Amino acid sequence: MKDRKKARTSAVVFDLDGTLIDSLPLVLRAFSHALEPFGPRPTMEIFAKLGGPPQRIFHNLLNGAEHVPAAIKRLEAFNRDNDHLIKPFTGAGVMLAQLKERGAQLAVWTGRDRETTDILLREHGMTDFFNTVMCGDDLPTHKPDPQGLREILGRLGVAAPEALMVGDADVDVLGGAACSVDTVLIRHAREVHQEVSAKAWRTVTSPFEAYELALGRVGAK
């Protein structure tokens, strides 16, 4: 997206996995383990295009609901054994603290379920940073449907020009664009289709770059 004169950014909405926490390699391993008896191994490109909780993603990947309950059980068992390996990206906590010090309202919009989202935020000392958290099982709709982001903006009491979205998936960009919210896309090492990157306010390769942009948009208090 081209730059345009904007109101002061007073709210920043973050995706969670791949944006604030370095979980994607483990999530990919978990999904691969869950689906191994039933279907093809998922890829990072698939994650970038799908939104919502595991039930929805598994239903799409397995072309039906028959094996979803068994896959969910395998996923939950893997997560119980390995979730302690998930860590925040370097600089995430410092960046969130600086944004709060500057008066920004913060939110999470994630496809992850409520239970594991709350656990991760609590374990990594992030809970108190956020004014509101929207999870994949809170609404019947999922990214890129913009309902979740609209709900967040309503809760925060901010208009779209006052907000910034930060995420690492195509669905984050598409959801942000549908709400007219500028979105920073963290692409990591993957290629992004031009029709998606064209809708992003900025595309960067690392979370650190995205954090710097968010701090720059909010500015000093």
C-alpha cells in the first residue's frame, strides 16, 4: 500500500504464532505428527493461507471430518509434551512494554484456541500487555474474515486509520485490508504472492523489523 496522511496510531493488533512467539517450526511439527496417519504433511505455505483453529484447518487439509477428532487428539498429546519449547521472539517483550509506555492500546488476533493462547501469554509474562485478545474459537468466523479485527477495534474504541496490524500470514494481510487497517507482513523466508504483498502496508523479513515499524508508527509519547 502507498503511504498516506494518517491519524496518530493509537492501537497495534498482533498475530501470535510467528509474530510474537517463535512457534511456527514446532507448530509445523505438531501438525505433521497429528496428520501423519491420515493425510499429506502440511507446509509453511499452507499455514500462511489458512486461518482458524486446528479443527478448521484439519477439516480443510483432510477434505472432511472423518479423521479430525483423532488428529486433534494426536495434536493435543504432542503439544502437552512440547509446548515448553515455545519462546517469544527476541525483543518482543521489550517492544510491547515500549508501546504501552507510549500510550498505545494492544491486542492479539490469533487463530490459536483460547486455552493455549492464554497459557502461552501467561507463561511468557505477556498477558498484562493486551487490552483484548481474540482467539480462533471466540467467533464462528476466522481469518481472513475481518469480523475478529472489527470486534477488536470496537472493543478498543479506535477507528481503522488509528490502528496497525502486525502478522506473518496472508490471512493477516487480507483481514487487515478488509478493515482498511495498515498491516505489516512478516514473511520470514517464504515467498509472498504479489496480490497479497500489494495489500500490505509494509513487508519485512523478520519480527524485529516489524517491531521497529510498530514503534515508529506509535512514536514517542
